[in-house]
Amino acid sequence: MKTHLQDLLARALDPLLAGTEIARPAIQLDATKDPKFGDFQTNLALQLAKPLGKPPRAVAEALVAALPAAGIIAKVEIAGPGFINFFLNRAAFQNVVVDVLAQGAAYGRDDSGSRGRIMVEFVSANPTGPMHVGHGRGAAYGDSVSKLLAATGWTVWREYYINDAGRQVDVLAVSVWLRYLQACGETIEVPRRGYPGDYIRTTAAAVLAAHGRAFAHPAAAVLAGLPADAVAPEGADDAQKEAVKAQQERYLDALIERAKALLGDGYRTIQRAALDDQLGVIRKTLADFNVEFDQWSSEAALVQSGFVQIALKRLADQGLTYEKDGALWMRTEAFGDEKDRVLVKADGAATYFCNDLAYHVNKLDRGWPMLMDVWGADHHGYIARVRAAIEALTGRKDALNVQLIQFVTLSSGRMGKRSGNFVTLQDLIDEAGTDATRFFYLTRSHDQHLEFDIDLARSQSNDNPVYYVQYAHARICRVFEQLAEKGGTWQAEDAAATLHRLDTEHEKALLTLLTRYPEMLRKAAAAYTPHTVVFYLKDLAEALHGYYNVHRFLVDDDAELQNARLALVAAVRQVLKNGLTILGVSAPEKM
């Protein structure tokens, strides 16, 4: 309907702009929030008033007079300074039922891929431990945004970047090795800046089972000559704490080097076992969370392929790097960053920024001209340098779109299961279920703090938004079960001839919501806001429950009315399922 009205307005523009050099404006047409202003409203007359040199109301009158006749329009009114309000007849809304039933899962979608190609990288949690609840919000958001983009004309590629080449994987390997030594009977402590979680013990036990004592060394040999693992004195000030932290890092670095020297090739064996274990846990959790990726890209593989050196050469060839204090720097300040950044440290080690920059260049080289990264809010300061680097190499300021995910806190409710001293995403899924967890993550805009109410997510009541929406779907399924139990039948193809019977206010509300689904999807995708889909589904479920509580759908003495109402609720059921699919949430038939 909206497209049809825009076409009518475009034709009405022809006589107004004839003989002028005025550029044709984009026709903005919005659904009204108050039905007293009609169903759709445009400000086109206000846009044209100044170029035409006429009062807005005069322009509006000319536009209305030039509108071609259209059967879907009941009346047109001019309001305020020159807004044009369209009131549509009931048939215009009733026909949406036919569209929904005919198109099914495709209703509202554009699967053409004609909008372009975009790669969405999300989650990308370090493979050094289980994912926490913050990662879960990024996973739900990234997956749902990907589904939204794919449903509105984009070709989408989903990617997880495995940070398996930095110092953190050395810390992981050493932490596992020390737990392994403990399992071998050695008295030795995990460094204060190591990884202490119970999952480290699990991997260490697996290494011992697979390799026996092949990697065992006396604790004295491991610790000989190493600096102390310092402890901050009670009442230490900030400066003392920072000094102790630096000492702890020196001890950890020395321990890593000792492990490499004593273990030789065995060090990589332990490191690989640790990474494989953690990636296995991450993959399982994401699978349980209904999140899939087209590709898992390895930072280590990128480095080994030589692509980092290729990217560095490109930068050097463009004069974008320089050496200072033994390190290699990039001129990011010239492209909007607050200062230049180090790419390769004086000791020859590439910084995380260096490898990450190479990865983004690699993504562009693979034919994905648009990149979306979903990062935690604590990465805000990192955006400018990555954008600067991409602009420096490509000349484009629009290649990278970063969406920041705000933090999550848990409230109201004790967890029956916890992994160590923090709540993992797997814990939350096990407690609340995949559907509730995903839906709750998406109930607020991703740029707002989210308080996750565990008790509410577990409850089976109308106060629980996911239960409320899913129950609307299940309730409709039960209506058709009752029809079958009574020996009745219903044919979707017969619906069109009966839809004129849908004339109550509840039915008009449902029909209006159904017509707005495609536009809602497009707006949600354009703004990268899957919570818009949540709000829509809650409104649709509320309208359905209100309709169900007032009207009978199985009307024994009026077959035509029964058929019309069954067609309407079947269309509502389909759109509920379509929207839940975008969110990665199931549409149960029984509850």
C-alpha cells in the first residue's frame, strides 16, 4: 500500500513540476500514530513550498487535486500547515491477508541481494575461556542484524574472528601447563595474571590423559631464576598497584619463555589442546544459541599466510608508515585518529592493531565492500584507528560500520549453575532457555544498558514478553486444532471472497499491523535495530490476544465469517513466525 501511494504522489508531482527545473524530492510517507489523522501521512507539500514559491497548503491542495483515482483511498485530508493525510478503505487492509497467506515465510522479505554485499563480524570472543553474558548480547544482536539485512535485500556473510595469535594464547598455554604440572604432583601456583578458571583444570587433565608425563618438569626447574610474582601490599595506592601489576606481567612473560624453552614442540601441543578445547566450548554454546557463521577466520592463519606483511608493504608503499624508537608506526592521526599508532613494537612483535588491520584489509580483498563489526562498548576508542587505517588504504570513509553493544547485568534471581565465579552464556542458556535469552537480549536497543531479569525470563506468564508473543502463536495453532477436532476444514484459497466480513475495530487493528510488517523490517534493517522487531511482535501479540478474548473464531452458524476470521488469524500466525525467525526465536505450536 505504501509503495502504491508513493507512486500516486509521484504522478501527482508531474503537473506541479512541469516547466520548472526543481529536482524531484524523495517522497516520504509515514504510517500515522493516531487514526484520526488517517493511515498514512506525507510532508511533500512542505518540502516543495519554498522551491515553488507557494504556501504549503496551496501546494498540498494542488497535489491532492492531481492525485490519480485509486480504489484503495477512502478520502484525503489536508492538515496543519500542509500535511496530506490518506484514509484507506477497509478493502485495502483486508487484502493483506491474501498477500500474507500466499507469500508465507517470504512475506515482507527481499531475498534478492540487490542492496549489495556486506560482511558482519560479531562475537569474536578470545578463545581463552567460556563466553560470558556480554558476549551473548553481541551474539544475539549480530545474528539478528544479519538476518534483518538478508531479509531486506543484502547478501550477508557472517564471520567469527579467532584471536589465536596474541599473548593471551601464550597465557592460556602456560596456565594449562601449570595445572598439568599440579596434576603430575608438582607444587606450583598459577600466576596471579594467569587464567585460574576450572576449565583450565579440565584441559590439563585431558592433556595428562593423552600424553602422560611427557611434559612434566620439576617445579624447581620451572621457577629457577624467574622474577617474583609480586603481591600488592595492603593499602597500596594506585601507583604501587600499577608497579605490582607490571612486575606480575614480567613474571608471566618470563614463565612463558621458560615454558617454551623446556617444552620445545610440546609447548605448541599444549597450546593447541587449550585452544581446541575453548573453541569447542564456544562453538557448542553458539550452536545452542542458534548462532551460525559462514566462516571462522584465524588470526594465526592470517599471520602465517604472510598477509600481515602484504598489508604492511601496502602501507609503506603509500608512505603511511615510519620508524621511531625502534618501532614501526602508522600515520593514523592524518586520517582522524587522535594520534599515530604502533604497528610493530621494538622487539619485532606485531601489535593487535597491526594484525587486526590486516584482517580488515583481507575482508575487503575477499570481495566484501561493506564491513560491519559488532564490538563491546569498551572498544569505543578503537574505532577511529581502524577506520583511519581502512581509509588510508582504500580512500573510503564508509567501508566500516561499527555497532557497539552496551553492557549487561543480571538481576532478580539466583542461578542454579555457575561456571566458577562468573556467569557464562551457557549458564544463562541452561537457566532461561535459548528463546528467552535471545529475546530478552533484544528487548532494548543495543546502545542502551540492559538489565537481564532471570526470574522474568524463566516465568510462564504474560509479563514475560517472549512467552506473551509465543503464546499468541500457539493460541492460534490451538484454534485450528479445535477446528480439526470438530471435523471442520479451512482453505486459504477461499479467504479472499470472505474478507469483507472483517469489520470490527480489533480486526482493523490486526490488519493495520500486518500491512506495516514489511516497512517495519526495512526500517529496522536500515537502523540496525532488531529491538524494533521485538516491539512490533509485542504489539501484534497484544492485538491478537485482545481479539481472541472478545470474538469467536469458530462461528458455527456463519461459515463465511468463520472463514474470514480464520484467514486473519492464520495470517497473524505467519507474521508472528516470520518475525520470531528474524530474532532467532522459535514459534511453538503448543505451550
